[in-house]
Amino acid sequence: MKKTLKQKAYEQVLLKITRGELRPGERLSEVAMAKEIGLSPTPLREAYRQLAGEGFLQHVPNAGMFVRRLDAREVKELYEAREALEVYAVGKAAARMGDWELDGLRQCRDRLFALARAFRDSGEEEMSGKLLRDYLEADADFHRHVIAAAENTLIQRMANECHVIELLLGRKRHKHTLRQVATTCRHHGEIFRAIKRGKAPKAEQWARKHIMFSMRTAVESMNEP
């Protein structure tokens, strides 16, 4: 089915949010955005309203439309939702994942590890730029593979929404230091190992530990000046 102009505008703006091109708290101009994406202001205005209804944008009377900024309570709720969804999903994945799916998950893990090594070898204190974008995408791919293996379309949709909303925290939602990246890789490696061995309780244990670590890191980052 052919996409409407509103759908095209919606996808373009959401893509800019997920890529970090639009930052939390940034004011959006209808005229400038419409010109940039090649659409008239009317479908863009409709897309803005939909994104505001979904929690990605926030309308401030007499000020305009802004990319929504999450507070600490919302961040905690986000990771609690992820814990409920993903811990369940990883247990199902450990029981169901076949060789073909396991190979896809292994590739995600290996890509994440390769990017972590590239960061380590760069000598930088914090991951940034293309390396960070690639790392975040590899991280998200790992989680998507696990969730898909649970074979529950409702959980998959809700978990995907959580990952998109998480991007409202911005590209610096975590301090991607070498310590943080190394810990994340260790967690992913343990989750993969448990799934490969069909050890659902162990996979669930590591998934919960990983999500709680991510939540603590995100909240700590928000509290930094």
C-alpha cells in the first residue's frame, strides 16, 4: 500500500530522533523541517501530533513542538518495562532458538565485540561518532534477535517501542567508556552462552543483570552536570 504524506513525514522525523540528529529538548521548526524532508507543512504537522501522542515529542503552548526529554522516573520505568519483557523473552529464546537463529545471534555478538576492540585500540576515553552509532545498532540487533526468537509478536512490538523510546535519552544516554562497553560485552557474551546451552534461568539472570546495569548507568548520566 502506498504511503501517505503523513506517514512519510512521521518516518522521517522519527528516523532523525532515533539517529540522534534531533536532540532531547530541541525545538522543531515546521517550515525548516518541511523544507528539509521535501513535504508541505500540513502532513508534517499531522506527523508531529502523532509523535506527540506517542510520547516522542512534546507540545509547549506558545512555544512550539519539542523533542521530549525524559526525567529520571520515566527512565526507571522504561528499564523496568524492558526487564519484564526481555527477561521473559530471553528465557523463551533459550528454549526455542535453533542453529540458524543462534548463528545470527553469534554474528551480532561478534560484531559488538569487534566494535568494542576498535574503541579500545583507538585510545579514546569515550566512544563517539560513527563508531558509537555502529555500536548502538549492533547492541540493538542483539536484543532484537533474542526477542524475535521468543516468537511473541506483542512482546516484540512492545520491546521495539522501548528501544526507540530509549533513544529519547540521546546518544549520550550512557557514558560509553571502556569500562561500560566492556561490561556490556561481558553481559552479552554470558547471555549468548546461556542461550546456546539452553540454560533459560541463567540467560534470564544475565539479562536482568544487564538491563539493571544499563538503567543505573542511564540514571547516573542524567545526574551529571
